[in-house]
Amino acid sequence: MASTSRLTGLRDSDIAGRRERVAESAGLTPEQLGVLDPAAGLSLEAADHMIENVVGVLGVPVGIGTNFVVDGVDRLVPMATEEPSVVAAASNAARMAREHGGFTTSDTGPVMIAQIQLVEVPDPGAAAFRLREAAPEILAAADAQDPVLVSFGGGARALEVRELATRTGVQVIVHLHVDVRDAMGANAVNTMAEALAPRLAEIAGGRAILRILSNKADQRIVRARATFDRDLLGGADVVRDIVHASAFAEADPYRAATHNKGIMNGITAVVLATGNDTRAVEAGCHSHAVRGGIYRALSRFEETPSGHLAGTLEVPLAVGLVGGATRAHPVAQAAVKILGIANASELGAVIASVGLAQNLAACRALAAEGIQRGHMTLHARTIAASAGAEPHEVALVASRIVAEKKIRAEYATEVLAELRAATPVAP
Ligand code: MEV
């Protein structure tokens, strides 16, 4: 939780100044944010314990999404991304929602699914019946695998049995639903699936092959909604055109893929910053986008009766706070502290809200001035900085080269020289 996420002018500070403001608002010391220095972040030694054949680490910029109010709480949002405009766009959209109370979320609870594949089952219908009858025994055996999870209020919740027609015959697929609490859950459910497989095969009279979680995490859904202010969006015409853009993405897979990519720009940035598994979340979200056999938009925008824009997003989010890189990576730990979240549910709430904000920002830009203007404005700041502008000069140089439509290094150098010549140096 942040004392406020409305940190105006953050981008005009230098990095030390930004850290100070973030630290102050999030209740951390600037030293606690020190791990965000490349030299102090993930050490080679720690990296060597994470994966194999380590030769180095990759730096990705971490920026702070501002203006977010999620379920009534101000949140500063660490976002790891190499793409310009993402952090600024999310922050801008969050400001438009802030006027109307920010983002409101709900979730279905942290339930993951493990799949156990049974093949060569002589009578699949009868086997499915026997497996359903054995559910209490199977669920108890699953819980016995993870007493710690059970002591935290998690554990096996349900057994589902499917008869699946495949080209190698009817297979019996058992789904074990497990409440994984604050974990991402892969380790917990995979352990259970492997332990249960022999007994399931015995009951079915067949052979177990695959025993692995499903990334289609449709029992771990997070929903976010927000109302974006008409005037901050740019007026009634922009609202109308965003609704048209939304309808386009709801109906057309070609547009939906790009629309959803915009959502993932925000979601993946927070998932990565917090050390979670970006591929798991992306697989879950894209599979959730298929409804009625057609790949569609994950979000929807509508005009409210008072002329503002209401946005909703529904995504499966398999993210956790315990285990994996979230615990091992110092930057992920700092990200969790900045977010001020207490559990995986709060993390999911922030991530879904960022996805919706990111999506709104992209749709707004596309429906209004187009995406390039914002990109070029940010690009101009990079050009200004690389021409030698000091942090306090960057905004001035960038705005001049944008206004004069000459976003080029040599012109930035010229503008900078002019600016310095015109600014009297203190005696
Ligand atoms: C670019 O990274 C993302 C967008 O293409 C998303 C969209 O088109 O909605 C701008």
C-alpha cells in the first residue's frame, strides 16, 4: 500500500529523486530500493542457483506505474519491460480511472488444476464412474502430500473426470482442483498429480502417462472493472470510438490478438517484476480468450449512462508470492515491497487492473491521435538525454524537438546548446 500513488511529475525527477519519492510513499528506505541497481540486483552466484549453464544476467528496465487505486487502496506498481510508453500509458489510464474510484476487482480464489492422463482404459465410462466414487479417498491422498499447504487453509478441493475422444482412442482425463493459497502452485499440484497417478490408473484399469498442471487456469480467474473519465479521455467522440474499437476486437481474431497483446504489455510487466512465470500467465490468458471456438478480446468497453467509459477485463492469473523467483530474486522482493501486497489475491488484483489500464490506454491512443505520437514523444526524451541533456533539461529539449517535428539527435544537440546559452549561469 502506498500513502499515495499520485506522484505527479515523477518522470521529470532523476532516478535518485524518483527512488526517494517511491520510497517515501511506499514506506521503504531508498536503501531498500538499492537492489534495483544493476550492480546490486541479481548476483551471478544467485543466478547460478536459478538455472543451468549460467553465463550472465539480463537487465530489463523497471519503472513505476503511478495513479493506481485498486479496491480502494493506492498502489505503486513496479513494471519490468523493455517497451517504451508502457509505464507512462498505464499510469495515464490509471489517472483517468482514479477520478471514478479506480479499479474494482474480484476473484474466484487461487485454485489450480492438475491433469492426470489415463490411457488404454478398457471401459472409460465405467472407469469414470468409479473414479468419481473414489473422490473422497483421492482428495485425502492429495492433501496428505502437502500438509503445510493444508495448514495454511489450502488443499485439494474437487475431482473432475473427463472422457476425451482422441485419435489414439478414448482417454480418461482426471482433473484435480487444488487451492494453492499464495503459491503459483505448479510444484504443489505436480507433486500431488504424480503421487496420485498409480492409484488412479489402478481404479481405472488403465495406464497413467502425463501428470502435470494445466496452464488454462480457469479456476483462478481475476476480474477488474473501472470507469474512465470522458473528459480526460478526450471527449464523447473518443468514448464512442473506443467502444467501436472494443467491438472490433470482440468480433475479429486478427484484431483481438493485438488488443490482447496490449493487455499483456501491462500484465507481463508486473508478472516479470514480481518474479512470476510470464509464460504460464500468457498461456492462461490467451487460452481464456477463446470462447465458442473463436479467439476474442479479453476485455470489453461500453459507454456508461452518464457518458463515461466502463471497462471490464477477465483473466486467469496463476501468480504467487511464495517460492520460485519471487523469493530468490532481490528485485522481485523489492517489487513486492513497493506494491505493499499481503497475498497472491492482492497481487492478482493489481495485475488485472494494470492489464485493463494498459488496454484502455492503447485503445484510446488508437481511437484518437494514433499510437505513434505518444511513442515519438517518449522517444524524444531518449534522444534529448542521449544528446547530453541533464535530467532537468530533458523535458524542455524533448518538447521543443516534438513541437518542431524534428526528433533527431543533431537537432536535440542544437536545441540544448541554445537552451544553455539562453540560461544565465549562477555567479
Ligand atoms: C503495442 O505494443 C500494443 C498495441 O498494438 C495494442 C493495441 O493495438 O491495442 C498498441
